[in-house]
Amino acid sequence: MQLGQRKIQSINNQSDANAIACNVAWNEAFGSVAREAPWNCLKALATLPQLVVPVTATNPNNPNIPSTATVWTPGTSYAVNAYVTYAGYLYQCLIANVASTNFASDLTKGYWFQTNLFSASYLGPLPGNTVPASEWAYAYALPSDFITLIELNNNNVWGGGATAWGTAGSQGASHEIFQNALYTNQTFANIKYVQYQPDTTKYDALFTDALTLKLAAIIATDLRKDDATLSLRLKQEYKQVLSEARTKNAGEDKLRRYNIVSESRFIRSRWRSTNG
């Protein structure tokens, strides 16, 4: 309708040029608009599982690693004396077990002990599940519908704001995202994120307006077979609508009030002291 074209009767109609154009450009348009703001209509929560980072069962500093060594994998049954590699180190099984989702937990239970793989740390393996050369201790698998991150462990990290910096890790940042994984030095990862949401009935009206204009701008020239004049005009309209939508979206996102009493370390210590 934004392009003066006839209305699509079925988005899956392969003989309708309008439907085909919308289908082809949909993911690009949605992904672009979804990353523009922490849209309330697209927010989702998730507790991320630790990612099993693949490492080879060889090490140039110690070529005598058993050929039977495999990469530790959650849900796998391991017999006594089995060898596994995890985060660049070699472990031998002390107690037969079925691997949980967290290697550190199994290690604490005494299922494994580190054996004859060279370690750069004289204090034993470093905490975490990434390879020794990594600047981050932990890697977590992102949800398959992940678009962009809003909060990590109740800390706002949207847009690289002040709260996203100075806590840990590379260049003062609290985390890093690449290759569908979140890397951080934090021992757990509860996130709030913008998700890919194919159910259009859940969209906010202003988000829908922005997405419609973005999609129209992408497909305008192809469908109308003209110069880019209309496409450029739609892009300008998109920027204006996007600005209005982001302002309204932010207005509905209320800040949590800071409670000076409940947040006081002194008050909390009084409740937890031995003398009551």
C-alpha cells in the first residue's frame, strides 16, 4: 500500500511479485529495525547455557595425549579412566558419570581430575569454559531467535551505555558477542534481549509503522521499476517514524527505583550479623 501496489492476498503466493518481494526482503527489514531499539514488544528473557567450546585433543607442548581423548560433551556417559579435553586441558575420569550441562559442576563433584596436559597456570586450570588463549573466562550459547542484547545479569548493556563498561573483560567491557555466542567473565548469564518474532500480532503499532516503511524502501525500486526517488522518500519517512517510535518505547520502559535502605551494605550486614 505504501508503494501504490495492489494488496497481497497471500504472502506465500509464488505467482504474486509483491508477495515474493516482501518475502525476500522481510528478514533484512525486520533485523534492521529490530536492532534499532530495545523494543518492548520484542523483549524476551533467557538463562544461557554454557557453550561447549571445541578444542582438539592435541597440544604442541605435550604430544603424548591419549588418542582416545574426546571433547567433553553434556549428556554423554563417561566410564572410569576415560579422557576428555575441556578448555584446552586434559582430564581423566575418576567416577563414572553422565555429564551435566556444566563441566565445573562435575569437576567439583570429583568426577574428573586434571592430568598430564601442559598448563600455563601453576595454580591449575583457569576458571571457565573457553580456550586458554581467550580473554574471556566463560562462553554462553545465545538463543536461536536472538537479535540484540538489552540486559546481562540485570545490568543494562543496550547501546554501550555507562553501565555496560568498566566491570570486567576486554577493553573494560562486561561482555562480547560473536559467532552466536556471548563471552564474559561472569559465572552465569541471565539476559534480556530483542528476539526474532514472526508473530506480527504481537508488534507495537509504531514498530509496525517503522517496519512497513523500511520494507517498502527496500523493495520500492524493484516493484515500481523506476528511479530511487520513492525509495529515498520512504527512507526519510522511516527515520522520522523510527525516532518517534523509539521515544515512545523508551517512555514505557520505567527505571527501577533505587532503594537506599535495601541496597545499603551496612543495613544488610546488620540483618546477617551473629548478634541479630
